[in-house]
Amino acid sequence: MEIEVKTDINMGHVNIPVSINGQGPFSFVLDTGASITTIGKRKAEELEIETRDGSRSEARGVGGGIPVKYADVEIGIASLEFEKDEVYVLDFEAIFRGLGSRDGAFGFTTLKHCTMSLSYKNESFKLHKGKSQRDLDWIPFEYVNDSHLIGLPVHINGNGPYTFALDTGAGGTVMDPDLAKKLDLDVQPVEGIARGLGGDVQLQMAELNSLSVGAAKITNNRVVVIDSSKVSPKGKLIENGIVGYDFLKNFETVIDYPSKQISFIDERS
């Protein structure tokens, strides 16, 4: 059974309606970069969800270490329900410090059982358990450094491939400074900061002629050039960069997690 829900796109982030223990729906960020589906502390308290300590004691936020609690809940989306599973409970307000809040994040521990389809153009998110039966131009993928992050073979200005992580939670595409230097890109500082784990980091940008994954290609785009490890805990796993909203918004992205394959269907025409 495949379900389809309408998404709410806000600053490049995809929000989907998710139920918790049969209550809701609540607004969760669809985040392929999140290792574990997560509920906000405020929402957990509101729903009187029992939490406990676990193997991980804290997460890194803008202000430093943030306590991590664990809970066992049933997650659902539309008529699709998942068996009770372990989730994180985090204080999102403390993590993002004025960068907006959310009820939760829909992450890998839930998605790994499924095939998902995301269309920014149609504001649509589809999900079903198991493998895809669609005959598409599939690209096999591997997980970055044996993590939960999907690694994509990316060509930059015709060079590559370089492994980038796919992240629907990223507002834009990011490139590591070492790769930008290797490709001899013209990297320029711009106004603004990236709020990092160890403090604020000056933003830099570079212009690309093209960025492609298989046959999916965009041209004349800009990327943020930054050391990902300074702005995200998962950044330490990422060698070359992250593919985010500015690329994904042009395509229907279909991810078959059980088969470890992905397809991008052009929606610009």
C-alpha cells in the first residue's frame, strides 16, 4: 500500500504530517540525513511520552551539548503505520537556537524499510513499505562510511565522480573546501554565517557550470563551500559534500532503500 501526503516546503526543508501513537498529525521534517527518527522534547512532554536514558547521552547543537533521551513510540503517516520503535527525544529549540522549531524529524530508522518519492514541484511525498516495482533509470548507491547517509556519484563541471551525501534536510548543496581547491573553483566570501557546532562560520560560495548525478543535471548553480564537520555532527562522515534542496527541487526523487537504489525524474518541463 502506497500513501501520498501533501508537503509543506519552508526554506528548502520538507515538512510532512506524521502521527505519534495515533495522535496528530504533527509537522516533521523529512530528513534523509537524520540517522534516527526524532521527536521534539516539547511535543513528547505534551503527549506525555515516557522517556529513558540510552547509549547516547547528548547531541551537539548550536549552543553545545544537548541531552538525548530515548522513547518507544508508534510512528504513522496517513494510513501507513510502523511498529513501535525507538526514537530520539531532543530539545529542538536548544539545538537550533532561533532558527525555527519542529515537532520531529522523519529519519533513516523509519525510511530504511521503504521506498519513498519526493516531488517539490507537486508538493507530494509518497511512501510504501518494501522495494519499488517501478521501471526507472536507477542509480545504485552505497552508504557513506557505513553510516545511514546515502552516497551519490556526483560530477562537478564534468569532473568526478565524487561521493556526496544526499540530504533532504539540507537547504542547499555544500562542497568541502579541499574539493573546491582541487577543482580550482573561484571561492568567494558572502554576507551571512553558518551557525556551527563550535561557533559561527563565515559563508563562502562558488559558481558551478554543472552538477550531475547520472543523467540528472543542473547548470549554473551556486554551492556553499564549508567544512561540514564544523556545522553538523554528521559532517565528519562526509568527505566531499552534500546534495541538497537546490538540486533536488528540479526532480522527483525516488529512493528504494531496501534495494539501495535511487532515481531522479526531471520535472522542469
